[in-house]
Amino acid sequence: MNVLKFGGTSVGTVESLKNVRSIVESLPSDTVVVVSALGGLTDKLISTARLAADGEDWSDEIDAIIARHHDIIDQLVRQEKKVETIETVDALLDELRRTYEGVSLIGDLPAKTLNVIVSLGERMSAPIVAGIIKDARLHNSLDFIKTEKWFDKNIADIALTHRLIVKEFSNSEKGPHITGGFISKDRDTGEITNLGRGGSDYTAALIAAAINADILDIWTDVDGFMTADPRIIKDAKVLSSMSFIESMELCTFGAKVIYPPTIYPVFHKNIPIRILNTFNPTATGTLISDSSEAKEYPVKGVTAVRNTCLVRLYGKLTDNVAQINTRAYNALARNGVSVFLLAQPGENEEFSFAIASSDRERASRALNEEFAPELIDGALSSIAFEENLSTIAVVGEGIRHLKGVNARILNTLMRSGIKTLACSEGNSDTTVSFVVQEKDTVEAIKAIHGLFF
Ligand code: ADP
Ligand code: ASP
Ligand code: MG
């Protein structure tokens, strides 16, 4: 049994949807297909909501959204499904219009309302795709993808979701089975939520893990996982394979190919992922599995996370750095802040680590509370936050053991006139990472990619 996921670009136009149709119709009837909203629609739904909240005119936007969906239905939906599909989609378009009217009226865009607005993308694309594919069966992912609150985020309730997926798909008649990605419901309140931008990959992985799929195929608009973002590096190379760990690291550090939480559920079940191109379906793509036999390149890729914030603790901490470190980590974790780079300590006895800029406020509160005694007695002189930075990561299993790898990267950056503000400590065998000014991101990726590929 396979699970396939088609991203927005794959379901964006009449032409690309024809490719989706022929791919799915050539597969066994128990295939599960997860689809995103039409390409670019989620951004459009959000920007239109902001127009409405700001009291601007949004009539052209809603008209274009309606026309786009109607056009695809007219051109592609199977005759016997047409009436039903139009009814379903028109009811949702009507809900969208009424929600925008409400937003306009109150001049405000509460998070709950925005969640309803963005959910409409996948709530419309799924019935449309189901109407296009022969014998397809539609499943409503709001019935089985459930989230719970975690600080200010909604995260999947994995155990409950797993049980509901098994129930949904175990006695299901023949398919192919089509469902929308990304969208979910809060398990306690029943409100519509989502798994985060790019979250359709995660929906597909949760389904694949629950039904013990043989493989998870992620269909997108490039030939596979590449050595760098092809929009930045024109001659980035497609990798034929990589390990789960390598893909996890690359995606956590910014490779947009797969939404990072996606990899865990399938990794635990040892279900391989393939990255495939809807626009070039015969290309072999990239196989992500637990075997790391393919050693075509010792380094698999270079990525960047923008919006990095470097947190530096200054003080006389030489005696108990490990203990202070643990306290800092725990205080941050209790407040839902994750640290993605622990830096080598600088000469002036500081220690530092990188977090996402969006976590800065929470991190500041947590650290100032945790270290209040040290800040008062002077053992810590200050906690500083530096922003407008990027973390550049270089990933490949065993990279840490490549001779002189850190020095080679640092020299390359220096020769390109790029200042390195922090380097990761040697706590990962798979990734070395560096913090640079955000304005240097592209140059840094180009320089390091040139060094290894
Ligand atoms: P989808 O709509 O299919 O989910 P995404 O836009 O989320 O597609 O992800 C695919 C895009 O990720 C590609 O078009 C490519 O521009 C970008 N990308 C970034 N880094 C990489 C990489 N290392 N390898 C391949 N694609 C990458
Ligand atoms: N449509 C959602 C987004 O654009 C989810 C996805 O495409 O994976 O973020
Ligand atoms: Mg995506």
C-alpha cells in the first residue's frame, strides 16, 4: 500500500492535474493520495484575509479564487461527479466569502478565523481531485487528523490521530483514497486547526505510519532532493539517495522539500520516502531510507535557516558551564523554545546558542527567570540577543570525521568576505553549522556549495 502526496505546484493547474490523474490511475486501487491546496492558494487566502481586515477591497481576489476553482472543475472533473463537486466547492466558496465579510466588518483577523480561512484551500482541492480521478473515494481529514495545544502552537496528537486513521482506512472500500493535507481539528474544542505551513507532507506521513504503508511518495516540482535550494544554486545536483537522518537535518535546517516533522513518523516505522517530480514522472527521484549505502557525495547538502537569533550568556562561568547549559536548555524547553545550534564558547567565557527569532520573547523571559539569582549576584553579567542572522548547515553522515572540514568551511567563508559569528559544537556527526549575518546567506551557501560539489 502506497501513500502519495501531491504539493500545491502539482495540483496548481489543469496541465499539472492531468499528470496527477495519470500517475494515480496507474497505481493499485488501495493507494492513499494526500493533496495540498491549489498552488499559491494558501498565500492568497491569507493575503486576502489581511486586505479584508484592513478594510480594503477584496472583491477581485475572491472573484479570482472562485474563477480558478470553477475553471478546473469545468475542464477536468468527470461528468458523473460534476454536479456533486460543484455543490461541495460552491458551499465552501460561499463560506469563504462570508468569513471575509465578517473579517471586513470587525476589522480584525483572529487566529481562529484565519485557521478556518486557510483550511478552505485543502477542503476544496480534495473533492476536486477526487472528482478528477476514476473511482476515487474522498476522505475528510478533519475527521482523523487531530491536534492539541502546545504553548501557542497546535501539534498533532499522534496517538489519537493514529487510531482514527486506522479506523478510517481499515474497512474502506476500494479507492484510490483522496484526502486533503495540512488541515486538522483540535481534539478538545473541535476547532479547525492546521499542522503548519507545508504541513500536507506531515498528514501524508501520519497516514503512511498508521496504515503501515510500503512507501511514502512525495510528488513535487523538482527531480528530487538536491544538494542545495535550486532557486539559489542553479547547478545543484539531484541526490539519488540519502538517509533518514540526513534528510531530517537538511529539512530542519531549511531545505523546503519536506516539512520537517514529516520524517519522524515514517522513520520510526522504517517506511522509505521517495521525492518525485510530477512534471517528470519517469525520473528516479531521491530515495530516503535507513540505508546509507549510496556514497555518491560524502556531503549531501548545504541549507540555511534565516531568522536566526543568537543568544549569548556573558559571565564568569568557567566552573559550571555544563550545569548552566543544562539549566538554560531545560528552561527553554519548558517554554516551548528549541535550540538548534549550540555554539563553541567564545574566548571571553561566554556561551551561546541559536534559536528562531520568533522565539526570542519567550526565550528572554525564560532565561531571565531561570538565571535571576546569577544575574543579581553577578555570576552572569548579561544575556544578549543578536538578530538578523542565518544558520548555514552542511549535512552528510560522518561529516564531522572529514579531515579539517570545519577549517575548510571557515576559510572558504573568510575568503568570500563573510564573517562567521558562531560555529556549532561537535555534538552531531551529521551536521556542522555556522551563524552568519542574514545578508550573507546566499553568498555563504554559494561558497560552501562550491567547496563540496
Ligand atoms: P510542494 O508545493 O510540492 O510542497 P514546496 O515548494 O514545498 O513544494 O517544495 C519544493 C521546493 O523546494 C522546490 O521547488 C525547490 O525550489 C525547494 N527546495 C529548497 N531546497 C531544496 C533542495 N535541497 N532540494 C530540492 N528542492 C529544494
Ligand atoms: N497548503 C498548505 C501550505 O501552503 C499546506 C501544504 O501545501 O503543504 O502551506
Ligand atoms: Mg511543501
